[in-house]
Amino acid sequence: MSAVRFQFALLASIGTLAIAGQLSVISQKKAPAPKDGKVRVFVYRNSGILEMEFKPSVFADETDVAQVQAGHNLTLALAPGTHTFRSTDKKEQVSLDLKAGQQYFVRIDVSLAALKGHGKVVSVAPEQAAPEYAQTKPADDSMLKDRSLIAPEFLTK
């Protein structure tokens, strides 16, 4: 009996190390620098059953860029410098100092209060965001509002 437990523990440890190794590789990958000189900000929203119908907007510097459906993503192309991001909850904002050659991830979380949903932006470390982002798909074209801030490579998907 103890041999079976040992084998199970060994296999579980190997599996955990393999997954951790894959996530480390994902988070360390550097994307080639965009030729337009702009910084990429990856915006995404995890899937959720309760708030599926709610599609909060994402704002970059008070410009309404897109509505973000559950389980979807989009990529922004912004000039280096400080930018403010928010969703439908105006009190919850995130300011990021975007630097050339870096990647930034912003997740839209939804809180349901009194049967009304509120979108909230959260800056997420690449190590956490990469596997979450990978589970989402590109936003529907009909959800994009201001295409001038959307990365050109996202529009060609």
C-alpha cells in the first residue's frame, strides 16, 4: 500500500514541476518589439457563468475602447508613458507606466451587487496572466468601439 502512495506522490510532484516549468517558460518569453514603437497591453476577462451576459467596457485614458465579454481578450497598442485604465466602476482605476519592450496585462473582473454588475480593472503580473490569457479568445469584432487604440495585429486575427 505504501508503494502505491509513494508512486502517486512521485507522479504528482513530477506533474506539478512540469506545469510550473511550462508557466515559467510562458512568462519569460519576450515578444518581438512592435515596429510601431507602441507598448502592448493585453486586456482579458476570465470566463464566468454568473456574469456571462454582462459586458463591461474597458477605458484607456477615458477612451471607451471595447466591451469585454466573459472569456475574451483584446490587445491595445499605446505610446510609452503613464496610462490609466478603468472599466464601468469609475472608482476602480489602474495607472501603469508603460515602458517600451515590456508587456502588460490587465484583467477585467466583475462584481455583482444588487443584481447589477460592475467591471473592475486589475493589473496582473505576467506570470499569473499568461496562463489565464491563453484560455481566452479574441473579442468579437462587434465589441470593439475605438479601433485607434487596438493593436493592428489584433485586428487582423
